[in-house]
Amino acid sequence: MIRNPLLICAALICLMTVTSPALSGNYTDLSGLWAFRCERDQASGDFLLEEFTAALFTIGSSISGACTGGFPEPWNGMVTGQFDGSNIELEVLVIQHPLTVARMAGVTNDSAVIAGTFVCSDDTGAGWKGTFSASMTTPETALYEPAASEPISFVPAVSGGISDFEEETMAAPVEEAPKRRDLQVISYTRDTIYARPVM
């Protein structure tokens, strides 16, 4: 058996190129800033995802990132997903009240354009569906700027306001003197006659 280190290294590199999707070029690098545009087919309520920007990062077939939009007020969100060849699936979570989740499925081509369909709903029960398209504006993810929004404050969903939960100072209960009880004493002697039950 001939052991040639150069031949072994060449065989290993060839095997890695064939078996590894990242090295064989099956996965294109989608990292960059993307401009998304959504068109609604069916809707109820205000729709947050008409236009938004996403900074996407890809590792192998996994996608993660952040997104931001400006309607009806600035909001931030998170993006996760995966892609296989030209097929892409994304999930977008809008971190704002109402909390909104969208699932997007589409395809990409060599011109850095994604197109597909989406379904979306929020925690108030409103829902939307339609089509979306996205194009890469720049591969520089460092240019992403999140929206400057205030943190979400969670308030209990009860009638009234926060003041209803303020602690009230109550006067100590007045202790009443115990009432006097009259005691009746019954005494028995040896000559006491007990009644017998009649049969």
C-alpha cells in the first residue's frame, strides 16, 4: 500500500468539496441588508409589515437577523429561517404591541431577489396573508440601524388603572370586649330521680 501524504490531502479536499454544501456552493450567501415589501390579499386591522428592512446573516443553511419598520410607529423585530438551494423560509417576530408573527416562504434567484407568500397574525386576533418581495440593498450588515423605540411595558389587563393596585392603609380593627354570658348550673344529688324512656 502506497502512502503519499500529498495524495491523501488532495483526496480529503475533494471529499470535503463534494460532501459539504457550504463549500460546494449549494448555499449562496444571503448576508446583507434587505428591503422587504408586502402586499396584502386579505386583511383585518392595521398591518405592520408593509415595508421593512432586515439585516440577515447566514451560516450554512440557517438564517438569522434583525428587522425594523416604521408603521404606524418605529418597531424592531427578529428574523429566523433557513434556505435550501433557492427555497427560503423566514419567520419574523415584531417586538411591539400588538406582538406580531409572520411566516414567509419564497424563492431566490441569482440577482439577489426573494419573492413568495406570507401569512401573519398578531395577539389581538387580526390576520393577514399575501405576497412579498425583497431585494438586497447592500451586503454591509454593519449599516443596519434599529429603530429607537421605547421598551414595551406590560400592564395587567384589568379594568381600571394602576392606581387600583395601590396599597391602602386601613385602620386597625377595634377589639370589642367579650359579652358576659350567663351560666346555668345544674347539679344532681343521690336522691335525684332520672326519667326513664317509655317503651
